[in-house]
Amino acid sequence: MIVDSHCHLDYFLKDGDLEDALGRARDVGIGCMVTIGTKLSTFETVLGIAEANSDIYCTVGVHPHEAGAEGLSSPDLLIEKSQHSKVIGLGESGLDYYYDHAPRDRQVESFRAHIAAARETGLPLVVHTRDADDDTVKIMREEYKKGAYPALIHCFTAGPELAKASLDMGFYISLSGIITYKSAEDIRQTVSNAPLDRLLIETDSPYLAPVPMRGKKNEPAFVRHTAEALANVKKISVEEIHSVTTDNFYRLFSKAQRPVAS
């Protein structure tokens, strides 16, 4: 069994190829998928996909790109919507200074609101950070001093400083298809030093298709290529990566129900 801990299945629904993509994922052993919330205005669509499929869960949150229009100043709405049995995490939220699609002060405010919701509910926060490592670490540490909360750095592309800071706070790191790219040697080096029991894998589909699927629309079935790359980095078998990352997922996302082996 493999888990795709981060995908955007609402994009597949919009494109009309959701059922085909889910079928291909299940055929190669993807036993669980998490479709990620990026806007509250589309949350019901994301939730509907999870409700319709026993092997799919979702999160609720506002992506930093959307913080200008939909950013939150309070955790209350997140706490309310996270009561649903299919909502197993919060976010994705965080900081994105690469695109700056939303004012940075609004990104920060919304990020802190998501952290407060994670602290209150005990659900893990899915953190997006790009070109904002220093501020991300600063905010996570400031908030951690107010009280511990669970979190995951998704689609890890940062340096060893952010990795160490995150791991020191007990957070997890999720690897996407980026670790298969020739240009990602620095990321692979950082990951090689990270403890195996804190690593997850994801696709972030429909984006970031891994080698050898570059140029194609990414989909949950392709997470197996990321698993193979991570196995090479950690110098262990692919089967062990499947097992360990799945165990890590269910430890972090403890609200998810693990399938009973037949």
C-alpha cells in the first residue's frame, strides 16, 4: 500500500478525468489519497470527493495565494469545518514569496490562524512555503512557544535549516516528484539526513510530475516514482519506503482510518 498524502483531485473533477485517475491509482496500490483544500469557497467540492470515496480524505484551508481574498484572521471557521469525519488536516497554508499573489501581511495573518486551528483541534497543518524559509521558521517557532501543534512541510524544496527547524518541533516532511529531478541534488542531500520516521510522499498532482513522467499531467498513481527515488536516497528497498511512509502518514493523520488488511 502507498499513500498520496497531497493531491488536488478537484482539478481532475473539473477536467472530467477523476474516475480514470482514481482507477489508475488503485490499480498500482495507492490505498489512500488526501485531496487538499486551497479555498473555503471550493471546500464543499473537495469534501464531496472525499465523501464519495472510502479511500480519500481531505483537508480544509486557504492557500497563501488565496490569502488576499479568502485569508483568515480567526481559526473559528477552520475548527468548525474540521469536525467532519473526512477532514483529517488543515491547510494548505503558509507563505509564498515567490509569486506574491497575496499581500504578505495577509499571508502571515492567515498562516497564524491555521496554526491556531491546528493547536486547538490537534489536526496536522499542511504547510506550504516557497522563498520564505526565514519567515516560515520564525512564525512556526513563535506559535510553537504558545503551545505545540502538529504540522507537515509539504512538497519539501527548502534547505537544511528549515528541515532541522521543522524536525526539531516534531513536524514531518513530505517529498514530491521534485526529488526525481536532476536539479534537486541539494534537496536529496537534505532528505538523506532526515529521519525516516518523519517522511511522507505525495504527488501535489496535477502539478510536478516526476521522472519519468515529466511533461505529463501528474496524478496520484505517479507517487510510486517518488517512492522509488526516496528509496534510492535512503538506500533501502522500495517496499520499505511504501511501508514506512504509510505508517508515518497514519501516525500523523491519526484521524484517518487505516484499511483493514484482508
